[in-house]
Amino acid sequence: MISALLAPLIAVIVAPFFKPREAAVLSAVAFFAAFVGLLIDAFTGAYYRVDLVQAAEPVGNIYMFGDTVSHAFGFTIAFVSAMVALYSYPYMAHRFEEMGLGEDEFKKYWFLHNLYAASMLWLVYAGNLILLYVFLEISLVTSFLLIYMYGYGNRQWVALLYFVWTHIAGALALVGFLLIGFENKTLALDSIKTVSFLAWLLVFLGMIIKLPGFGAHIWLPWAHAEAPTPVSALLSPLTVGLAAYVLLRIYFIEPSFIIDHRIPIFAYGVLTSVYAGLAVFKQNDYKRLLAYSTVSQMGYILIAFTLGAAGILGVVIQYISHAFGKSILFMTAGAIIATFHGLRDLNKMSGMHEFVPTISNAALLGFMNLSGILTIGMIGEFYILKGLADTFGLPSAINSIAMATMLSVVIVFIISGLYSFYTMKRIYYGTPADYSKVLVHRLLDSPLYVIAILSILLLLPPFATWFIDALVKFLGVA
Amino acid sequence: MWLWLVLLLSPIIASIPIAVAWEFNRNIGRKLPVLSVVGLFISFLVTLYILLFVEEGRFSYPWLPGIEIAFIVDYLSKYMGVLTGFIAFVIGVYGLEYMKDDYRLGWYWFFFNLFTASMLMVVYSDNLLSLLIGWEGLGIASWGLIGHWFRDDDELSYVGVINRKVGFLKMFWSPSTGGWRAISTIRLGDMPMFFAVAAIFAFAGNLNISQIDWELLIEKIGSFGVAVLLLAFLMGPFTKSAQLPFSEWLMTAMTGPTTVSALLHSATMVAAGTYLFMRISWYIEPWKIHDAGIEFVYLLVLFLGLISSLYGALVALASRERKVLLAASTMSSLGLMFAAAAASKWIGEFAIVVAFWYLITHAFAKATLFLVAGHLIHETHDRFLCGDLEVAKKMKLTFVVTIIATVMLAGIPPLTAYWVKSAMDEVMHALHEVGEAPLFLLIVISAVYSAFLAKFLSMNFVKGRHVHLHLHGGGLMKTGYTLMVSMLFLLLAVILLGIDEHVEEFVKAGFHATSFMVGVLVTVAYAIGFVKPTLETKVGQVLADRFYLMALNDFIVPKIGWAFVTAVDYGNRAIDFFTHRAIPGLFESVSKGIRVLQTGRLSHYVQLALGALMLLLIVVSVAGW
């Protein structure tokens, strides 16, 4: 159902002309329609392609295509975007009021928000690396503008910081893409035959900055914490993980780079995840805390990349489960900001369940996603662990690598669980702080539950059966 | 398929109305707990139906590639299922009154029912991954229920004496801390277990407990591999069933409502760990496998169980809080279950049957005692052991029920637990290859166990300090524990009449002279415990303070963790400074430096150009070109 990809386009063009409330509904409906179509595609393992332009060498055929991996990323992006669109309405109304801007500001907002979300969606259906890069740039520019105009704190500085970092990532990847193009005389994904070491390295480094890995991770807490929260709820769950998608596409063409450097990449993934996971404990800003947790979760993806076919399945599911969990969590942070006039400091929060029980319960569901409890995250963790056993075998007297890898992944997973419930305790449990119970805008909490329900459904038959079957068939996992 | 859906979903679905209504309209919400209990009742009926009418066998439904959602009805699951269904239902009824005025009923009932459904999933699952769904459900529900009173504002919901400190240790715990300690300990065990499950799938290609070919697996991965795999797997049961050194969370789990403690300590959660060990042992059949790795693991479980059991019993002996005493005693019982089941390596299937029957007996007795403790806390507004004869007089039924539950569980001949314990004596006695230590430990534990049960009775109804009673209502609560305790008579009948073919051996064991001697010893211990129930010495203090094991949870591990966290934080600051201050700063100064040259005067530029040319010439001539 390639037409599913057109629905968001309508939203991009039309939504700014509606009143804010109607525009929210319209955007949500458009993305939700796309979601339903793509979910069915994912279940049935549909494949399609549409040729756009036959460009000159080294660009080659520019086309859009969809396979099971595209659908898996696609329905996640469409679904989260739909829910964030609904959520944006009350949140941005509050933000504009706070900034002294009028309702007209919504016109700009809807255009940018929808274009941003749509460009991510189209990115995972792009059949040519140049087209993919164009969508990547659109998503960067739109998100940059959203942070620049509506962010918090020193927002212009943060937006620039975000822009510079992600452009270093983009430029490295672009050079890598071009090298691939010169080597193969085409950039069409279906015609690329080889990827040289240098090209792989450049794309990999670029995506490591975007993902981000340890070292480069330092930009992410700034950008994700200071962005307006609906934008954070797209940036953190969807955008950074797209780096994994790009790497996946290159991996499908030429996996040797990852396989040859399995141990260092694995170790780097563990370092990223453990380091960022530990950093979560120290954060006092709710959104910064979540941003560090994103880095930690992206470490899972680096780890999973090195673990063979089951690991690749783990990458895809981990993207989905993290997207669901983190979008819920960022929206809980936003709900508290909107309801308690900018409250983000954890030191001023305690027993918040007393005042915003629906938000607290949603946060629990979000953290359950991150720690892989009763949600699709559990399947993701399972396949990562299976990949681990497949790849490194069982610990034995002569296999100390297996022992080290097993322990490190187990520690990575434990840390996620610990910071999740530690944060729950810090924010929502304990003696209630000095606030009074308030009514939360319905659009600030109900979309979170819709996401959570899908996440639980995807753990159980029949959804899990259809979806994982299709993925396994496509990836050829034994 | 419908049978399983009804079994697992009816408690959950029945609790959703109250969970939702509670957020919007509490008046409607207050009327809905009955519905949740109806859901539990339906589940109970289904478990009964399975026991009576469903033939033993497997039922599987497609889930993931190569992995099914599979249920099994066999000797263990059919009894365990009814046990869970019945206990959850009765505690549900009790909870209708006990939790009547609570401020968070939606949460309570939802998680209570989720807890039950998760346990049923664990009980009947044949597939390890579908079992893990239930397993994780238990974890999250226990977190929700232990921290139920999240406001931390009620002294009655704490554990320990408020504001008491020993050295650097705070010796009191709030509900939110209790919840955190539970989930953090459980996660520690669940992740290695999860890895083991994935690895079994990777190597055996099958996750159905009844179908995994362990001998083939041993051939494939060797003794060491199997030992690592099993130990990683058992980390789950060890943490969930609170074996050393993971026991602290269980003690502070008492911050939850008493109904939760009753459920958690009898048929769900902690029982899940031992039950799972029995279930996999049932199919591993370790007595048929001759492998050093397997033997090592079972030996470890045997002694870990016995030592944990001794620890729990000693702590219970000196404990001063009603619920903490019972919690420690549960830990002790769980240790015995592990030990007895592990003895199957040398004894065979019979040892698992003994462990299983001990689980059943313990479940009813412990649930009864918790429900009694809850009622007492309600009437005395005191969570410490207290109450003199006046309590016994004014709460006659409660007093009688407590007597029955304690003597029946202690192992006094010829009552219910006596027969099971006798069989256990016999099992430990037959462990010639391991030596005499297990039997000796078991006898010591049995005596201490009996003594603290008598202490519980004595300190609450006879010799405790005088308390003021606030008697009101209590009808449903009394019904609850009376029903529960009556099950112990049913068990006694089953054993003595030989209704179950596996337990005939119990009666024979009971008539052995050694068993009877142990029975007498236990009876004497009971009498001593009753007459002298307090242990107010320095040793007693150490026992009551649980050998200061909380240092591990509250001091050592957090200190190490925070050291890492602090180091990471400094690391982040350094990277942040380097990339966002130092590098931009460098750019700025370079740019300033370059701009110094740009003066806009032609003569200046000519001078520079000439100077550069001179320099170039000098370099060239020096280089010898």
C-alpha cells in the first residue's frame, strides 16, 4: 500500500490552513492511516517499488520501495507521529502562550512538524542513497528549526549545536555514499554490489555520531532536553534510530565490515550503553535523564548489529520498542512541564503519582518498554540474547569471550531495568511534594496509552506471530 | 484455547473497570472490587475444571517462529493451578474488607489480578519464553503491590523501627523503598535467566520444558556449559524465591498491604521460583543423567537452600514484627523446598513430590497466618508482635485458627506437615553420597521453625504486651482465614486416606522411629517457643537485624554503583567541555588571530608578501635546492 505514504503529504500541505485543533486531528488521522496501511504490509510481508527518475551516473535509478524492514520502521514512525500530533496541540498551545506567541504560530508548527515526521517516514522507503540523504537533510533542517524557534533554555545555541553535530554525521555519510556511488556507478540500493572499507567506515562513523555512540553522545542530551517536548518525542524515539536503519541497508549489501570488526563494535556498544545508563542515575532534569537513556538504548542497537541474523532481528525490534517506550516517556515529561508550569527538576518532584496518576501510570508503561517487561521490548531482548548465544557460544573453560560478552549484555539489560524503576521511585513515588491535584488535558495522556497498548499487543499472538514471522522470513533467521 | 484465555484473561479483564473508574469517579470505583473478585473466582473455577476434567497433556498455540505458547497439564501444574486459583480467590474475598477504605483501589485490584494471572501463566506454561511472560508479570505486579502505599506517609506500612540507625545503616524502609528493593533484586536474576532461555533456544532449538533433550544438550555444550547455563537460569528462581544473598527484598516486601504479603508468600511470586525449579527438574530427570555439571548445580542448590533456610529460621526466631517474622519464615520454607527438590538428583522423582507437597502445605498455612496477621494489625493498629490473653479472648476464632495453622505447619505428629516433613527427613537421610550434613541441618531448621511459630502464637495472643483493641467488622476477614486453614485438614485427609498415589510413602515415612523422634523434638521446641517467646539478648539483636545483610543492598552495592556513576558524570563534563567549549573556543581564537592580519592597508600586505617570499627563499636555500 504505497498510497499509505501519500497520506502524510496531504497533512503537510493542508494542515497549516486549518485551526490548530482541527489541524492536530487531521495530521493524526493522516499519519494513523499511513500506520494502518503499513502495519498490514508488515504483517503480510508486502513488497513494492515505484520508479521516480532515472538519473545520470553515479546517482542511478531513483525509486521508492517497501519491504518488511521498511514497513517495520515505517509503521513505527507513522504511529508515533500520529500520537505526537495529537499531543502537540495542547502542549504547543501552552508553549506558545508561555512564549507570548499567538495561535498563528501553529501554522508554522504544523508545517514543520508534519514535514519532519513525513521525511523520516519517506526515508525508510527511499531506494536510492541520494534520495535517502535528501530526506535525512529535510528531517534535520525541520527539527533544527523547531528547536531554534520553540526550544527551551539557550535554544539558539542548542539548535546550532544540534545542527553542527548532525551535519558532521551527514557529511561523513554523504562522502561515504558518494564513494559507494563512484565504486558502483550507481546509488540505487538494488544495484549496489560492493561497499569498500573506506566507504563503510565513513558511513559508520557518520551514523555513530547520529546514533550516537560514546563520545559523540554528548550532543544528544542538549538537543533532546531543550527541544519542545513533542519534538523531543520524535527526535529521541524516531530520528536517532534512523542511523540504525541506514546501517542496516548497507549491512544488507555488504555485512563484512561489521562481521570483521565484531568484537570492537560490540565492546563499543557495551561501553556506550553502560556509560550512558550509569549517567541516567545522576540526571536531575527529567528530559535530560530520558536523553541519556536513549543513548543507552542505542547502545543495544550497536551490540545487536554484531550478533548475526538474530541480532539484526533484534535491531529492528529494539528500534520499535525503544520508539514506543521513549515517546511515551518524553510525553510524560512534557505533560508535567505543561501542567506544572515548566517543572522539570527531579529535585522538586516527589510522589507525583498523587497529582498526575494517569501520567505516572503511562511512565510505568514506558519504562516497561525500555526494560523489556510485558511489551515488545521483551522479544527484542530475547533475539539479542539468542544472537549472543549463536555468535559467541556458551561460556566455557576455553571460551572466555563468551563469558565476557554474556556478562556485559546481561549488565547492560540490568542497568536499564534499574534506572527505569529508580526514576519511577524518584519522580512518582515517595512523599508527595507540595503541589495540588490538577486536571491533565486529555490529549496529554490518552495518546500515551494508545502507544502502550500497541506495544503490548505486539508481544502477543496474533500480532506478534504475524509480524515476527514476516520479519524472520525476510531476514532469513534460522 | 478458550479455556486458557478465560483462565488467564478473566482476572485481568475483570479488574480493568475499577482501574479505569478509579481515575474518574471514585464512587463508582468503590463498588467495583467485587467484580475483580468475580474474575478471580472464574479463574479458580477453570483451574478446578482443569484438575478434574482435563486430561494430562500439552496444549500449544503458535506464537513466534519455533516458539509456541504452550500449556501443560501434569501432576505438578494441575495441583499448583488449583492452589493458586483458590488462594488468590480467598485472599481476594478477604481483601474486599481489608482494603475497603484504601486510597488507591484501582491500582490495587488491577495489580492483584495481574499478579494472579501471571502466576497461572507460570504454573501452566510448558514453554520457557511464554513462562517468562508470566514471570515478568509477577515481577512488575509485585513491584506495584509492594509499593502500593507509595506516599510513604503511614507508619503502619513501614518495615523496621522508624528513625532507627545502626552505624551507617538506616534500619527502616518505606513502601517505595520496598518496591525498589524488590524490583532491583529481581532484575538482577531475571536477566541471566533470560540469557539462559535464549541460549537453550539457540543450542537445543526448543523451549518446551517437557521436550528439551538435556542429554543431547550436554553432549553439545559439555558439562561446564550446562552448569553455566543452569546457574544462569537459576538466578531467576534464586532471586524470586529470596535465597541468600538475595533475601533482603522479601523482608521489606512487607511494606505492601497484608493481602499482598499473603498472596506473595503462599502461592505466587516466591513460590514461582521453587515451583519452576521443581518443574524443570521433573523433566530434566537429573537422577538419570550422570554429568559432573548437573551434579555440581544440584549440590549447590541443595546447600544454598538449606543454608538460606537456616538463616531465615534464625531471623524469624528473633524478629519483632508480625509480618517480618512470617516473611523470614517463608524464606526458610523456600530453602527447604529448594533443598528437597535438589535432592532428587540422588533420590529421584520422589524428592520433588516431597518438595511439592511441602509447598502446598506451606502455602495454605502461611496464607492463613498472614491473613491473621493482617486482621491483628487492623484491630491493634500495631505491626509489631503484641497482644495478651485479652486478644485471645476477644478474638477467639482468630486465636484458634492461629493455633491450628502453627501446629499443623510446625510438623507436630500426627498433623499435616508432620507427614510431609517425615518424608523430607527420609529424603535427606538417604543422601549418603552427600553425607550427614543435610539431615542434620534439616533437623535443626525444623526445631527452630517450630519454635518461632509458637512464638508467633504466644506473642500475639498470650504473652505479648497489652494492647488496645479496635474491634469492628472483620466478618469477611474471618471467613477468609477460616476457609484457608480448613484446607490443611483437607490435605491431612488426602495424605492419610492415600487419595493421591504419590503420598502413600509419606505415611510410611511418618511411622519410622527417626521421623517420630524428630516429631517429638519439634513438639518440645514448640513448647519452649511458646513459654519463652522472646530473645532479647545481643545475639537476638543480631538475628533480628538479619545479620546485617541489608548492608549489601543499602550500602555496599549502592556505594560501588555511585562511584561508577560519579566517574561517568565527570567524564561527561569533560567531554562536554572539550567539544562544546574548548573546540569552539579554539576556532574563535584562530579566527581572531587571522583577523589581526587583515588590517586593510596595502603596504602592510606587501610587507607580509615580501616577508613570506624571503622566508620561502631561505627555506629553499637551506634545503639545498
